[in-house]
Amino acid sequence: MLHVSEPKACRAIGQIRSSSWYVPWPDPVRERLRGRIIALAKEYGRYGYRTVTDMLRFEGWDVGKDCVDTIWWQEGLNMPTKQPKRARLWRADG
């Protein structure tokens, strides 16, 4: 074990000292919101985070699209890609 002070160790690795003591507290409201967003994303697979935000607001949640987008990104949710349009006959040669 190295005997180095915390300020010197943090300075050496380029980390802010306050971040080493940060312990995130679980927010029960945020966790319920996360569960509801996942449930809506599974139920309505073609909807994006903006439409899910509107649905949550309609249900009575006080959320913004940035909050929903953050949770959407953290959970790895994304819409399936659309299929490309079929080529038109008049574009084909011959």
C-alpha cells in the first residue's frame, strides 16, 4: 500500500477530490419512473422518448423530455430501424 495523501493521489490521476467521496442516493420516485419508461417502451416498441414523455405527462408524471432521454439512453432503449422504401419501377433501367 502506498502512503500518499488523498490530494496528491487525486492530482496524480487527474480526478476531482469531491468525486471520490460521492455516494449516489437511490431516488424511489426516479426508480418508479425508470420502470414505467421501460414498461412503455416494451408495450409500444415503435414510440420514441418524446412520445413516451407525452404519455407520461398524460398519466400525471411531471417530467421533461431531457429526463426521459437520459433514462432512455442509460437503459439502452432504442427504436427498431424503419425498413427502407422499396425502389420504384420507373427508376429501374429496363
